[in-house]
Amino acid sequence: MLHSSSGSGREISDSTPSVSHGKTTRYYGKSLKQIAGRVGLYAAVALICIYSFFPIYWMILSSLRSPEKLFLDSSLVFWPPDLSSYKSLLQLTNYPANFVNSVMMAMATIAVATTLSSFIAYGATRLRFRGKTTLVASMLFAYMFPPLMLVIPMSALFRIAGLADSLWGLLIAHLAISLPLAVWLLWGFFKSMPFDLEEAAMVDGCSQFGAFIKVVLPLSAPGLITVGIFSFLLSWADYVFALILIMSDDRKTLPVGLASMLGAQDLRWGEILAGATLIALPLFVIFMFCYRYFVAGLTAGALKG
Amino acid sequence: MRQDWRIIGLFIGGVLVLGTIVGGPLLYSIKLSFYTAASFIDPPQWVGLGNYVKVLSEPLFWGSLLNGVTIAISAIVLQVVLGVTIALVLNRQFVGQTVVRALSIVPYFLPTVVACLITQWILDPNYGLLKSVFASFGYGMFDWGGNSTSAKATIVLVSVWIWTPFVVTCVLAGLQSIPAQLYEAARVDGAGVMKQFWHVTLPGLRSVLIVVILLRGIWMFNKFDVIWLLTKGGPLNETETLPTLAYRKAFLEFDLGGGAAVATISFLMLASIILIYLRVFPIDEAKQGR
């Protein structure tokens, strides 16, 4: 009874011309609104792209201008590119030496931080001992300390230990900032890995150490890559520790070496911007190939701040 | 599971190294703050709380604290507002979504030095891009480093540019966890876009935002490099913050004890604020274990 009445009601309203007309205008209006929405969306997206990338584009562009045009030209085209800023950067400044120092620091930090953090994180997930939670929580705690609270005592301690103005000292500092982060990231990774795999390997006669090397580490490649990338970022971009712990020009790393050019009497903007572009270049390349590890690390709490 | 001595050995070795290189300096920093040394060579002398009393009685310390808090809070508010807005846009379906998302994170991975040098170049009083833009409208370039407000604003804006992508990435991840049914239910109940945002999106992002604000707050408060690279604490200490003050004391005035005292005090303040914050906004266990 109820069903039939409602059915007939719909039939009547459907056949009424005015209602169907109302429906079409509403549909038409909605599509207009949708088009406006799409246009607005793409405008917002374009704005985000410009906001995020224009300053970087402007740096690259300016570094490719000839010295005469650098201070006069504000067009957005860099063609034809002029490499004279790069040439004088590499020939007249300490940049090549700084570059080598930075690469050595980054490589050493990646190698040591990844190795040590995998030992610590694996032990913290698989060994039985009291205070595990405290240990892992203290990694997060280590993020919280002001960098100055680490670097002031380090500068004094390194002086006593004969590591003043030494890249070995700087390596210790870079490890001190990257290890807590690396342990935290890998701990999350090892924790989510099923224990069954190692147990199966151990039943087959493998030792726990053997299972760690042959089963766990190969399977953790994505986690290890993420840790490697973030150790690299911390070391490559570090300014505070290198500024305070390194004094001589030929031992400086790229960020400090480049920033010191800013304080010079004659502001050589072309060279400075070419240097800045070259610091960013390796990051762009890694970023293009390892984008998903960057995002994975970020959401897992890999912070660089 | 049988415990392997090699695993135990490597674990203990790793923890010892980590403890030495992180814990050692931290403890030594606290020790230093109770001593005074006229230079790096002379034997330090015990002064008890002398460094703390001296530091806390300086107007510069309180000015630096205020500057640091002002800069940190303005930067965080802008980062969160802008970060949520960008994330909401990037969460929509559009052509090239992956590329744009990747592009929007780039500033976060740029070394701070590079970002600061770009800023200095764009703001250069003689040759900068901003000067040409102003000139085309018939205005002269203002001296951004010359007064307190514009110097602080520059630091805040550069920080926002660098670190907003962190907020965007976290919020984008958070948006995935809000069930689509909630939006449908809200729509059925007649909620418009704004209402959906206030009653569905924001509550859904609550736990993400609590963590993001906490972490960004810690990092902004401890920030040294952006400020040092842009203004060196100037003009007239107007952008001096506790980290730059600690640096100035320890390495420009050669007062290691005073620098260590400033760093320790700023850490204690931060730690107590974090404890209060976590009491007010507890992070649920589920989120933390992720």
C-alpha cells in the first residue's frame, strides 16, 4: 500500500515538466560550478608549484647568467647558459676542496650511521633486557636537545682530545646528530618485520648473527636506504657543527665554505649562486630516484630541522 | 629464541658509542655551565650557579627568549595554516599530482644554507629581484635587515618556506586515515564544504597536528642556522634568540660557561613546555607506535 503510493507519487513528479526543467538547470549549474572548481584547483596547484620552485629556479637561472648580465637582467630565461660563474668558482675559490671534504663526511656518516644503527635497532627489537622502551624513547629525546648544547662541549672536548679543527671531530658530531634518528627509523622497521623469517633460518642451522646478516639486512634494504638518505642529508646540509668545529679554510665543508663567501668584501653573487646550485644538485638527483624513501622517512618521523 | 653473543656484543658496542658521543657532550655541557674559563687554555674555575645568575640577570637573555618565542610561534602558525591548505589542495585529484607533490617537498630537503643564500640574493639591496620588482612599480627597495619587524619577518618567512613541506607531508598522510564515509554522512546531513572541514577534516587531523606542532615547535625554538645566516642576530640584537646568544657567548666572547648555561636553560625551558604540552594534548599510543 505504502509502496505503491510512493511509486505513483514519483511517477507524477517525474512527468511534471516544471520539475524536470528545474532538474536540468540545477544539473547545468552544477557543471558550471564544477568547471569553476577545476579551474580554481589548477590555479591553486600552479600557485603551489611557483611558490615551491620559483626561488630555486631563480637561483639556477642567476648562476647561469654572464657576470655582466647578472646584475642587470631580470628576465626569466637563462638561454644561452653562461658557465663563467661556475668556472671561476672552481678555479679561484676553495670550493673543490670543500666539495671533497663534504663528500668524505657524507660517505663516512652514511656508512657508520647505517651500520651502527642497524646493530642497535636490531638488538633493541630482538634481545630481551629491561629498559628497552627507555632506550628507544631516549632516541626521540635526543632530537630535543639544542644543537648548541652538543657543540659547545664538543668544541672544548675536541680541543682536549686533539681533535680541534679536524674532520674526524666533525664526523663524530655528524654521527651524534644522525645516529639517534637512524636508530629510531630502523627500530620501527625491524619491529614490523616478522620474527618467523629469522627463526626459520635459525632452524635451518643459521646462527642469529647469520640470520641477521643473510636474512634480516637484505630484507630491510628499503629501511637502510631511508636511513642512508637521511644521514646523508644531515651531514651534507650541516652548518652549525662545521661552523664551530672547523677553522681552517681547506678543511671547511661546502655549507660553511659557501656562506663565508657571503661575508667577503666583494660580493661575488655569480660564484655564490653557482656554488649553491652545485650543493643542491646531488640532492635533486637523489630525490628524483629515491622520492618514495624521502616520503617514507618523513612520515616515519625522520626529521631534519 | 637463543641469544647470540655476537648480536649482544654489537648491540652493546653500538649503544656505548652512541652514549659516548651524544651523552658525553651533553653531560659535559652541564658541567661546563658551572665553571668559568677566561680562555680555552686556562684551567676552568668552579663558580657554582654563577653563570646562571649572570645570564638570567641580563636583559639580553630575556629579550632573546622573547624574540625566539615570537619567531617560533609566528613560524609555526603560518606553517600549519599554509601546510594544511596546501595539503587539502594536493589531496584532490588532478593531472600531474605525483609530480606536484614531489615538487612541493623540495624546499624541505634543500640545505638551509642554500635557502638562506637564495633569500639574500633575492633581497639584495642593490641587485636583488625584489628591488627590480619594486622599481618597476616606482618604489625603492627597503632595508629588510635594518629594522626589527622586517628582519624577524624575513626569518619567519624563510623558515615557513623551508619547513612547511613537512607539515604538508604529515597532513597528507593524516588525510588518508579519515574514512570517506564520514564525509558522505556529513554531506547527507547537509554540511557544506566549510562545515565538513571543521567537523570532519580538522578533528581527523587532530593527532597528526599535535605531533607536527610539537616537533616543529622544538626545532624552531632550537633554530640557529637560519637566523645566523640571515641576520646574525641583528639589527641591535633584535633577532637574537637563545641559540644565537649561546653561540655569541661561547665563541665570540669566549665565555664557554656562559654559553653552556644559556643552552642548558633553554633546554630546561623547552623540556618543561613539552611536558605541559603533552599533558594538555596527550599523544595516543596508537599514533606513537606507527
